[in-house]
Amino acid sequence: MKKHIILFTITLLVISNSLTFNVHATSANTELQNTCANFLKKYDVISGYPDGSLKLNNYLTRAEFTTLIIRLMNYDTSIDTKNYSLDFQDIKSTHWAYNNLKIAVNKNLISGYLDKTFRPNNKVNYAEALTIIINALGYSKSLTGTWPDNVLTMSKTLNITKNLTLDKSTSLTRGEICILLYDALTVNFNNY
């Protein structure tokens, strides 16, 4: 319930700010990235580096992006992970994102690869990021077709990609992720 209140509040703030962008190019411009990032930073969805910069051109790994979503959903402070399991062969209990990945698996946000790996240090790509966002918003059971086309179609339907349209395998920068998260905040949760 708490996560819904937090995200509902952020959604109202997004709508009240009336930030509407019309960027449908293959990559987002710097101004749009900065606007979305500063908004998300203002509401503690993202944080900067110790020097105060956001480094919007840096790529995010799969583990970093998953952790960001866990924090956005407030799962990192509201869920006890001691009874959760994690069966990825490439993640040890000493990995910095271990508990967040346990939460993500148990909340059906991520599933990993067929070889039972997660590949946490790989750059997160467009289709993977949208999949996690769709899962977090509760639309995974509404998907039809095959991955990643089903995720791309649902993301377009929900207007998550209205300001950022990329190839499914494009690695995402922090700035591009800010655009997707900003747009995702306007989507209603699907509570089945």
C-alpha cells in the first residue's frame, strides 16, 4: 500500500508539472534527459554521484537498473528477504545487489536467462528495461505474443515510450532510463 501511495504522489506531481515532450527520435536530447533526471532526483527516485553530477551518459548495468526499480517500488525498505531465494549461478551472496535481486525475482520483476544466470554486469538494454517496468506496473499478465515484441507493444500502448523510441537491443544510459521512468510514472498500476 505504501508503494502505491508514494508512486501515486509522484504521478500527481508529474501531471501537475505538465511536462509534455515530443521527442520520437532514435535518441533523446540532452534537455529532455536533464529535465526528467532533475525531476526524479528532486523526489529521490534517483541520486547523483558524490560530486553532485548525474552522469546521464553513463550506461546502467542490469543489476543497477533492477536495484533502481526495487527502490522506486519501495521494496528495498519494506520487504524482509531472509525467506527469499536466488538461484542465479552468477550471483553470490556477497554481490552488492544480492538482496535486491532476490526481491526482484520473488516479485516477478526479473527471471534471468535460460542458463540460470542473470549477467548483472551487462548493460541493460531497451527491451530488458521495459520488461522490468511492465512487470513492476503489473501488466505482465496482460502481455500477448512473444518477447520482446509484446513488451514493446504494451510499452507503446501505455505511453511509456512516447518520448524514447529505440531499437530493442540498444544499451541504455542513465539519461534515457530517466525518460522511461518519468513516463512510466503516469501509468496506472494494473492490480489484476
